[in-house]
Amino acid sequence: MKFIKLDLLTLLIGLFLFASCKDANTIGLTPDGDSPIKGILDNTVLVDSRTVLDSATASIGLARHPLGYITGDATFGTTEAGLSMTVSLPSNSYSFGGIPSVDSAVLVLPYSTQFYGDTTTSVYSLDVRQLKDDLALQKIFLSNKVWPTETRLVGSVTTKIKPKTPFKITDIVTGKPDTLKAVVPQLRIKLDNAFIQEKILNVDSALRSTNTKFSAIFKGLQVSVNKTSSTGPGGIMFINFGGADSKLEIYYKKQVGTSLIEKDTVAVNFPISSSSGPIAATVKHDYTGTPVKAQLDAPAATYDVTYLQALSGVRNKISFPDLKAFVEKVKAGNANARIVINRAELVVNLKSGTDVSPWNAAQRLSLYRLDIAGQRANIPDNTGPTQANPTPPPTYAGSEGAFGGFYDTTNKRYIFTVTSYLQALIDEKTIDYGTYLAPSSLTEFNLYPSLTSGARSIINTATPTTGEKGMKLNIYYTRVD
């Protein structure tokens, strides 16, 4: 008798869950492999989106560091990114030998991935100056911090950017013939010999005994864009400070033994690495006279599009003003009824015609919320396992791919899984203190403002007047009484 009751109960529950109406849709959840769960589709819940400024963020310890200047983007105005870097010793108490004199010095900055902008027509002019402050002594490295420099120009280059093109340089090996060697794609900026002689080779050897002493007197270097000499629409390159390829190369002659005539040519590398000293980025945006500025100045107005820009630019604050009405509609006066969200998707459609080189759409967006303290936090669908808690929470979408946010180049859109987040909002287990969309790096999800991507996107709002697809929620649900 117990088994008969159990089978009857199972049948009734199954009838409830698999009931459908004219909007029923299979969503592909197949716990038994053959029986996809069906749910009612509702896509009437309004998604409100507003363009707001993003905040400054920590600019050290990045996977890649931004450098460049964008001036040809009429929608987003100008963007400028510069770098301030610590230069380290090749070894403690490094000796240059007898009577050393500089032959040449080159600042080597290897390119990283995710260049954004124009490499075809733009010419980039970059200047190098010495820092006034010892970066190693600093505590705060926000991306809007402007690091003061000495007025003396110690190096410069004017060139096109070829972030994927390797080339060969002369390799100087003491006691052996010079040879050509292949190097990774890199930016090479020649520095003033007199500056290097004065600030490094002629310095008392005691001040080169440790990195702490050396950085106290040398401070470091800053690379900035010369906006007057740069031409074309520009772009943002990214520099890799994670390995051994970023450095200050010094080629010098030193006395051989006691001879006053015979000299050896020596090459030495002063490392510039995130692991050996702080490297900070400074980013500036100027939206004067742009559509972005118009929205920032009138945030309460209704717009057909909203704007997203990396490098601590602009993000979107989104909300779901119709969610309460949706719950009331589905419950239809039955306060005890429960809405089970089988799947929910946030669909973000790009404004047509805005994915055009060199200003291609961001390859990935992030979606996050604010907690009760106003701090950024992942939504439940993107809260995965951690080292402390290796078992994935039941609310987790399952992977970065399942959570979404990657750009669909065919359909010109982004889709996020928001099932658990929407369920928590409906069940009032969480409060929407603020939900945000922002650009993210393709290779890592950025909860905080992305400084590792230069991309931007222009997206349609939920109520466009142009007839294009706007931002929307697809909610697949079952009502359980």
C-alpha cells in the first residue's frame, strides 16, 4: 500500500511540473537523459539599464598592463593609459667593472595579448621620464593616480605598433662574436646614454647593493603618450610584465684588466617585473562632447542605447522593475503558490552597426551585484567552488561557459545565466542592492573594473524605439501550488 501511495504522489507531482500552456518551451534540462523539463516562457519582465561611471581600481598585479592613446572614437572620447615602473638590479651589488661607459640603453616592453584599436594607420609617440617617487614605498595604486615625474625627457619613440610581429636583435655575449637572436614581439625605446651613465653607472656602488637602496635613488621610469606627436585613431596596447622579457637593457664598455686601452662590450639587463617591484597604470578618460557624457549628465532620461567601456570607464546599472508584477501575475492571488525558475537568461543585444573595426565590441562582459555593504560580489550563478570550499554550490551555473557573457559574433549579443539570482530575488532571499554590467577581459572574469582590456560595447536598452532587439530576460518557470 505504501508503494501505491508513493507512485500516485510521484504521478501528481510529475503532472504539475510538466504542465504547459501555449508558451511552453523545452529548455534542455534532462535529468533522466530522455525527459527534458518543460516550463512556461515569460520574456515580459523589463530590464532597465543606465550608463554610469565605473570606479578607479588597483592598477598593480595585473595580468597585462595598458599603454596607449585613443583619440578617434567619437562616441567615447579620448582614453589615455601610461605606465610607471620599478627598475630592479640584475643582482645585489652588481659591478660594472673598471671605467664603464654606456654604449646604448633600451627600455624593452614585451607586448601581451588583447590589443584594442588601430595598428594600420596610427602612429604612436611615447616618452620616457624618471619618476619623482619611489614606487616601492607607495601603499595605494589606484588607476586614476598621476605619478609625478622629472621634467627631463630621457627617451622617446615614434612608431607603428606590431603586437604580433617578432623580430631579431643583436645579441652581445662577452668574449664571443655578436649574433642575431629572435625575440618576442616588443616595444623598444632607446634611452639617453648620459642619463643612464649618470643615474646608474656613476652611482656609488654602495647604493646598488640592494634593490631597496637602488630604487630609493633611481625611483623608476614612466612611459606616457605624447599626444601632440601621435597620429591616427590610436589604440591601447598591453605590456607583459609577468616574465623575464621586460627590462632595461644596458650595453656598456668596461676596462679589460689593467689595460687603459683594451675594453670589452658587455650587456646587462635590469629586470622590470611585477614580481620584483610595483608597476602601476594610470588611465584617463575624457568624454567631453560625446553621447556618453550626455547620458552621464542626464541619468534619469530614457535612451535607446547604453554604453560600456573597460579601463575603469563606464558600466551599466541594471534593474528589474517588473519583477514584482511578474510574481503577482503568476501567483494570481494564491499567496501560497511558489514560482520555480527552471532557467533564466539575461540577453544583452548589441546596437547594430557598432561592431566595426577598429572599435570592435568587447569580447566578454561581466555581470555582478553589490552586497549589503556596497561591495562587489558575484551573483549566485557565478559563485563557483573555492580552495576553501571545493564543492560547487548548488546555485552555480557549472562553469564560466555556462554562466556566459561571451560575445556571440553571429547574433551580436551576450547571454548570461541568471537562474539562481532571479530565484533568490523572487524568494526574497536576497535584495538587489545594485546589479551591474561591465566589460571584462576575454581571458579572465573581472569583478572589479577591467584594466586588462581596452574594449567597449554599445548595447540596446529594453525599450528601443528603433525596432531593434533590446535587453531582455527569458524566464522559464513552473508554478507549484
